[in-house]
Amino acid sequence: KSSVQTIGEEQIQNPYTELLVLKGHQDIVRFLVQIDDCRFASAGDDGIIFLWNAQTGEKLFELYGHTHKITAIAPFSSSDASEEQTHLILTASADRTVIVWDCTSGRQVQKVSCFHSTVKCLTVLQRLDVWLSGGSDLCVWNRKLDLLCKTSHLTDAGISALVELPRNCIAAAVGKELIIFRLIASNDGSEGWNILEVKRLVDHQDNILSLVSVNDLTFVTGSHVGELIVWDALDWTKQASECNFWDSSVHPDVQAEIKLSQSQNETSIQHLTSDEECVFAAVGKGIYVYNLQMKRVIACQRSAHDSSVLHIEKLPNRQLISCSEDGSVRIWELREKQQLPAEPVPTGFFNMWGFGRANRQASQAAKKMQENTPMFFLELVGDLIGHSSAVQMFLYFGELGLATCSADHLIILWKDGERESRLRSLTLFQKLAQNGDLQIRF
């Protein structure tokens, strides 16, 4: 019997009771990126980019220009105060090109095809008005797609993830290494930059799969074998680490021998997200909440899904959403555990004076267990069933709902059924009033 939690049809706390299925892609849809409050782009293995309206599900544009699958996508908004804000998106492909698209017109602004290998990640540094591409090299570009500078060839594996750090620094995941680069402005007064490799961090035992910035002081990395490391973003020192996601002393419901039988895939940290207080990690089939101040896991759901969790996000209302290779999307609520009542104070003479070594040891053991035991738990409050294959990721649009993409070639917009019903009623009411068909009787 599966250890994964189930939830009945009565899902009172799940608002997503209505869905819109968006069709167009011919292959796996791997990426969703938000353009503004009501538009988003989708891309995947068919090499086509679609722009959608998140409110209506209307397809706005189909963008053709790549000949192979999309490997990275990033939004790039104009920061020029003198002109109206323009929304651009960057897309990288296995055809070794990067294209800049205008989201308003749907046209191709420019194409770069001078890469020696596939670009695996794109990062925009809005403050410096440049963007970075990571593959076998790290390249810095301006808005006009001029190459400002690049590193020498790093490794055949290349850069798999990038995160912006303070003081014009970048952390790049290259295999199991974390390389810190600094961007230095050119001395000649031009807008050029130079890239300087500052440090290599080799604390991980296996490939780094996920990187997330918490704030200006902290960032976090996660590896294929389940190592989570918290780093100082200013001096790049290791602040804390967690690799005991299967430790029975941390999670009393886990049998000790289970740890030996776990494959690396089941402890792989696929995705990380964060708020100022905690890091939320998708580890194998489970979800873990790591408190940065306490430096330990405070809540976990070891079997959140039947297969690997691919993406996780925290919502503003203490809820989490996760999606998985098993095709499901689930909503969790982080709740505080009811603490057990304190033990009564022994009344015996020796106990009163602190004699009795056994009691002291027992109380210390109990205290240690209490310190290690998670103080919160994740309760399943919603299960969104709609996709027939692995759900790659999702975007949360607040009142407009949730967009998910999948290996089944579909995008689904999940809507708050009650809200949509009220909106339809209001629209009908307004139409009747305009047509004069609405008669108010007293």
C-alpha cells in the first residue's frame, strides 16, 4: 500500500474547482514564465513559444524561430524610465541560439547564434541592465545583444544554474563545484564588463541541481545526493548544511534501515524555493521545510507524491504547492503541531534534590528528541487531478489562479470556481442592465 496521503472528493480548502485546458504544444511543455500580472509564456521540446492570457486562457502569440527544444527562458523588462516599459523574453535552445522576443508585438527582436554549446540557463541582472547565458562558457550581454565579455571554456558539463549575488557577483553551478564570478566595469568609460573568477567552492559531493537566493545575505544549494548547503552571500562561507533527510532521529517515523535502501534519485534535491524564514526543498518524492534560523528541518512530508517532486512554491497564506512526475499537483498547509503537556514534577525526596541519575538521563534524552522532532507538519488540503503525465512546473497568479505545464503537451489554468461563478453572474447582470431587460420591482 502506498504511504502517500490521499484526500477525498470533499476538498473544502481547495479553491481550484474549475479548469481551462490550453492546447497548442506538440511536445513536452517544460517552462512557464510570467511576463506581467496577466500574461505568461510557455515553451518546451517542440521549440515553439506560446504567449497566453492568464485570465481568459486566450492564446496571444505563437513564436517560431528555434529548430530544437527550448533549454532556458527568462523575462527581460525594460528599465529605461524615459520610455514606456517594454516586456521582452529571452529563449535559449538546443540549436545553440538565443532569441529575444517582444511580448507586445510577438516579433523576434534579435537572434544570437555564436554559441559553441547549448545554453542551459539564462539570468537577467536588471540593476546592471545586462543578461547572462550559461553553458560551456559564462557570457555577459547588453540589451542590444552585444557580447560584453565571456569566460574561457569551463568544462564539458557546463553551467547548469546561475544565481545573482550582491556586489556584482554571480554563483554558477558547474557539476559539483560552485564557482563565484564577479563582474567588473571596464576602466575605459565604455559600458563593457570583465568577468573575474573569485572562488571555487567544492563542498558538495555530487552535482548541484538547484540554487536559490534567500536574500542579500544568504543563498542555498541542493545536490543530487540530497545535500542542502546554506551559504553566506557576501563572503561565500558555508553557514549550515543538512544531508540527513532520511535520518530516523530527525524523523522518528522513519525506520533506520530505510536509509540504506534509498537510491540517489530518491534523495535528489530537484528544486528549492525560499522566503526570509525557511527554505522549502523538493527531495525525491518528499517536501522538507528547513528553518534558516534554527538550522534544521521543522516539517516534512516524506512521501508527498508517488514520484519525484519537480517543482515547489510557497504561497502567501502558509500554503505550499508541489507538482510531480506522477502527474499530480498538490496543495499543502504548514501547521503547528500541538505540543505534548509537560511531565509532572516528581515529588520524591531524592528527585526533589536532583538525585537519581536515570531520571536526569531520561529527561535529557526526551529533551533531545523534542529538539529533533519537527514542530510543524504539512497537511494535504488539495489535490489537482487533470494532467495525464509528469507536471514540470507551475505559475501562481494569485486571484487569477494557477497555470501548470506537463509532459502531456498541455497547459492547464486552474481557477477558483466560486470567484469565476461570481464574475459570470456579475457580467450577466451588467449585460441585462445595459439591454434594459433587468426590471427591478419593489
